Amino acid sequence: MTKNETTEKELICILCPLGCKMSVSGVADSPEGLTIRGQQCKIGREYAYEEYTNPTRTLTSTVVITNAPLSRLPVKTNKPLPKELIYKAMEEINKVELSAPVKMGTVVIENLLDTGIDVVTTRSLG
Ligand code: SF4
């Protein structure tokens, strides 16, 4: 995705404990075309580009489970999801109801919102 706005964005890099504070501005379809300040390494520059043009997050949540000692089972997306889809993704996750036993890594939603991303369980239960 190409960023078509020139607004400056402040970011904190989360890739290592230094937590560099960065600013990003410009219009570009590669990190080289943007003005990125504050990073101390190349991967920080790439992180800033991704956060500026297409921010994503691994979504973690829980789903309802019956016939188990707990009432909810933790799940997560198997890849980072575009941030703008997180609300809709939560609506889909909230529709899931499982029945124990369930193994860790079970796909509970395949191809979430046509992204190619699955939602999987992160523990076994029952
Ligand atoms: S820019 Fe590089 S040095 Fe700074 S926090 Fe990110 S990974 Fe660490």
C-alpha cells in the first residue's frame, strides 16, 4: 500500500529494548522514499515504513468453550492482521463457541475476513 498523505507520524519502535522514538513523513512505496528520523538501525527503518503504510497486529483474544473447567479458551491470529480489520475480526471471534476437548493449534476460524489469516487456539483444554 502506498501512503498518499504527507502527515508526520510519531512512532516508538518495539523491535528491541532500546525503543527508539521515530518520526515518519512523506509519500513513498518504499522505506527509501520516506523521511524517517530517530531509528538506530535498518530494521527500525523497515518497521517505521510498515507502521506508516500498513500497520498490523497479531490479535489475541478468547472464545467461549463448553464442557471444560474454564469458560473461555485463548486464541490468536496466526499472522499479523491489518489494524483496520481488528474490530470486524473481534466480531467474528465473538461468534465462535467450542466444545472441549480442544487441542492447542486448532484452527477455529479459517481465512478470517478473506485475509488468508487463521485464528488458532493457544492452549489445549479438556
Ligand atoms: S530502531 Fe533498531 S535500535 Fe531502535 S528500537 Fe528499533 S530495532 Fe532497536
